[in-house]
Amino acid sequence: MAVTTFHAKAVLKEKVLVETESRGHKVIVDEPESLGGTDTGMNPVELLLSSLGACQSIVARVYAQKFGIDLQAFWVDLEGDIDLDGFFDKSDVRPGFQSIKYTFHIETDAPREKVEEFKAFLEAHCPVGDTIANPVNIASSEVIIESPVK
């Protein structure tokens, strides 16, 4: 089994701005002003949608040739529906996405049946899509209480 472990760190800064880092790459995550942020970056759920679209795009690039698809251009439009009452603890509704929809845009001269086969493969092999669609073991390992810096 070829298990690879990926690591990331998220550090809360001012208000709800979060600086994330992995392998030396940083992404700023924030909320729009309407949700208490400063609108300095995408919020976490927008980042999740972007991660899904990016993953699907990478799978498309990596496997297009295998399917005989001349991938001249590829992009994904994504949207997700969330009932914010779950996040704001106003009801028992789940705080996460209730649905995610996406549309692939593929510029190619390949026949539709080949593109449909490629689409099915792409959806079946995107790690982010698989993670969203299937239960994943998620657990906190511990809480470490740090002493305040004086």
C-alpha cells in the first residue's frame, strides 16, 4: 500500500483571518465582511470548492492522454449550498454543504462518448471528490495548552 501523509498548519490571526501553510506554501483564508471577516481571502467552504475543482483539473490533465483526449482547455464551475443556521447554531441543520454541483467545461475535438468515459474516470479518481463523497475518519489527536507569550 502506497500511503502518503500530507501535512498542513492553520494559524488564527486577527478576527477570523487564518494563515494556512503546507510545504512552505501559504494561503490566506478569511470570511467576507458580512460574516465577520475582512474579505482578505476565500472562506473555508469556498476553498473547499476550489480544492475540488483544482483536483478535478489536475486529474483531467494527468489522464487526458490515456483517454485520447486532446485537452485544449479545461475548467470547472462549482457551487455549494449551505444553511448558515447550522454554523450559527440557530438550528439542528448540519453546518456543512447540503449539496455541491459542478460543471466541467472541456475544449476538445474528441467524440462525446470518449469525453463521457473520461468524465466518469475523472470523477472516480479525484482524491478531494472522493474525500467529500465518502466518510473519512477525522479525529483530534489532542489539545496542547500553550503558555501565553509575555
